[in-house]
Amino acid sequence: MAASAAAAESSVRRRRVDNRRTETDHVPGSSEDGETISKDSEKEKHFVFLQPGTFWLTRIVLLCSVAFIYFVAFMVAYNQNKQLIGENGLMPCKSYLNSVKRYVGGKIGLAALAYTPSVLWFLDWSSMDTNLDCIALLGMALSGFVLVTGMANMVIMVTLWVLYHSLVNVGQLWYSFGWESQLLETGFLAIFLCPLWTLSQIPRSCPPSLICIWTFRWLIVRIMLGAGLIKIRGDRCWRDLTCMDYHYETQPVPNPISYYMHHFPWWFHRFETLSNHFIELIAPFFTFLGRRMCMVVLIISGNLSFLNWLTIVPSLACFDDASLSFLFRCGSGAKEAVLEIQKEEATGQAPKPTKGTLIRRVVNISLGVLIGCLSIPVVMNLLSPRQVMNTSFDPLRIVNTYGAFGSITKERTEVIFQGTLSPDPKDPETVWEEYQFKCKPGDVYQQPCLISPYHYRLDWLMWFAAFQTYEQSEWIIHIAGRLLANDSTVLSLLDYNPFQGRDPPRWVRGEHFRYKFTQPGSASTAQGKWWLRKRIGAYFPAVDLEGLRGYFQSRNWPHPHIPSSRS
């Protein structure tokens, strides 16, 4: 009788579990053998089958994803900020803060903080490089902790948000792109996923808020719609489906895959462009149609759209615990804890809301109201025929408007720095040697690099400079002056200095070239070339240090030191 009762109980238990899993998930067993029943029970403990509709695991994945992007962003800052905005950087943040201070009346007060929110106002400016490094290292440490453990609280996430805000707001041109605001908005929303103090993957007293989950979904809808609308309203090639004929070759920093994608047949590029319109203009509305439709759309968009690493993060809010459980090993503490919570809710045994839980609900509702109010100008911008992309409507960049590649350049041009030791730059026999950047095209034999999600800020800005003039991008001349002095700060941003271990160049000039990918199977490709290039003309004329003295002084730039060998 005992064996029959045990068998019946095991059968009922298996039928209950079967209701929550597919036939392929079934763990076979025999009700006639007590030892087999025991083994089945042990196996069942290792299989956690979660019900849809909860977001405990989703919260862990979201926090880890945000932490990963933060970690990369702070690592980029640590490696490049000193050269770009440090004490001897191309655009020192100390000078920028001083100019803001003068603009607001000479005091560091609320007006200065409102204009440029940054903790740098309160730090010792005598060692700005140290300040920048400390901010970056602290950001890396905190984001690394969240990434590794999957645990976070509001204190950690607020700290990360404030630290990165502090860098973006003094980063000037180098931090002027849409992904900075997008990371700050994503990071702001992540604050409200967490408990105030507790560090736990599954903080039972702080269930994931549906309001917060929907703010992430609202973010991905705005990102996609903004990108899609700016394309339809922008370059004609998006409407005649020819933009992808040019994009892979002319994008800011191509990678090796770009070379092969560029040479795909014309009909594939038309399909890509049409698919992009569907993903960015139609698919976002499926976000509001529930879990299953959202899953299908995001799987498709992951293959064909322009989504970058950061844009994937809010997309994860479309998936619930049942969808993301495969990311957690069987028998993990997080899965077991979520299963226990779901059982308690199903049987009506969930604990009653505490005072802290009720306060948290008020905070979440307030978040929803705040996001709703700040979204009004964003929605108006999306509806406007004069849509502006990558714009913030509030000083803290809580809700922003986004967009990418509203226009596509049809030709790729590059600015190439060249230096010479010759005393006469006009001599036809003068030998000019080229500097090479870390990732942007230069040497035609150099394979395009693959760095995502890392980012070289100077390489990216050089792409913009190439279709402007040096008068519009004066920092180009600043770089030239630093190269004339063999300045180690700027040279650390480059990949190759032809004058390494030699005297600095006497003259530096900028040459303008048109670049095109080589054709697969051509003679150029057989020679190992990735690019073909043709000189357009001079980008800026040959300059020397003494000739730049007045130019630097008129812009309050420190004049580079003239090497003693020239004195």
C-alpha cells in the first residue's frame, strides 16, 4: 500500500510538472520501482520549469547587461580620457569647466551644476588626470561587481550613473554622440530595478516592477522608431532602397565583415534595406502585443537590423523569466528561488506587502509619471517632419530622442597625417611618411579592425573630419602641432608613428584621399590590399611648430614644446 501511495503521488507530481513543460522536456520514470521513483525525484529537483509572466531573472539579465556596457564605457574612458580631456589633452576638461564657471558668474553653484552636472566640480583640479582615472576605475570596479555577481542596489547603480554623467558632461566633442545619452537613460532606468540597500540576485522584498519593465520597452520603441523615421525623412537612398549599396564601405569604422557584405549582390542590399524599415518602423509596435510576438520580432531583428550592443539591453525587457531561464543553469539558486516565489503566488501563500513595498510602489508610479511627462517633447519630435535625432530635452538626459544614419555618404574620404624631416616641404623630392590610426582606414594593406563593443573616439571623429574642412574641425591642427613635437600623449592614440626613435618631423600636413574597397579576386586583392585610394588634394597645408605659434595662442591652446635639437 505504501508503494502504491508513493507511486500515485509520484504520478500526480509528474502530471503537474508536465503541465509546465513540453513533451521533449519529460523525464521518464517507473512507478513500479521505488528506487527509480527516488531517482526521478532527484532528477526533477534539477529541472526548474518557470511560469511566464514574472521578471526576476529578467532583472538579473538586464542589470548584468547594463553593467557590461558601463564596464566597457569606463574602460574606454580610462584608456583615452587623459589624451582627450586630461590636463594635456586635446580639449582639457579643466579649461572647459573654467569657461562654464565664467559663463555662470564665476561661482561653482547650482547654476554651474545645472549647466554641467559633474562631480569634477567638487574635486581638486590640480591633478585632473588623477580625477579622471579615479572616476573611470571606480566605475569599472562597481560595474564589474554587478556583471560578475548579478547583484546590485540603488546605491551602486546611482553611483555608476553619476560617475558616467560626470564624464559625458565634460567630454565635449569626444562625448557628443547619441550612445552616451542612451547609456545614461538606460542606466537611469536600471536604478529602479534594484532594492535600496540589499545585495541579492532575488531580493524577495523588492519584486521587479512592471512599470520599470515597460519603461525599458518604451525606450527600445523610441530608439527603433527614431532610427526608422529619420531614415525615411532623410536620405533618398533609404526610400529607393539603395543605401546598403554604400553603407558598409562608408560607415565610420568598417570591420572585416563589412568588406564582404559590401560585395553582396544588389538584391540582397535591397532586401536588407527593406527589412531594416520593417524592423525599425513596424516591429516596435509589436512590443505592445505581448510576450510571444515580442520574442519573434527580436530574434529576427537581431540578425538584420543595425542594433548595437547598447540597443540590445532594453530589448531584453521584452522577455520574461520563462524566456530567459535557459541562461541559468539547472538547479541554480536564482531559478530555484523564482520557482519557489511562483509556487507561493499560485497557492496564495505570498507574503503580504510591507510598508517598504508600498513605498516602493509609489516610487515606481512616480517613475512612470516622470518618464511619461518627459516623453512628451520626444514624441512631438518623432511626429515632427523636422525631426532631430540624438537630442536631450532635459539636462540630466533622462528621456532622449534617438536616430542613426539619417543620411549615408556615398564616397569614403579619409584624412591622412604625413610628416617629413625635410627642411623644405615644397621640394618635389621631399619624402612624406604617414601616421597610422588604430582602427580607421589608412594603409591600404591594413585589414579593417574588429573592436566592438570597444571604441576609439579619435578614430570615430576623424571620419567626421574627413567630410568637413579643417576650419570646421580645428582640433585637427591641434593634433598636427602635437605630432610636430612627438607628443607622447597624442601619439598613444595612434597605432604607428613613423618617427618613433627618431627626430620629430619638421613639417606635418594633412592629405585628403578617396577610399574604396578592392574587388574580391582582383589583382589588388591578390597583392594583399583591402582598399584602393586616390588623392583628392591637400586637407591642410604643411605646417611647422613656429608657424603654428600664433594659431595656438589665438585659441588659448598651450604651444607644443619645440624640441631642443631644433632650438
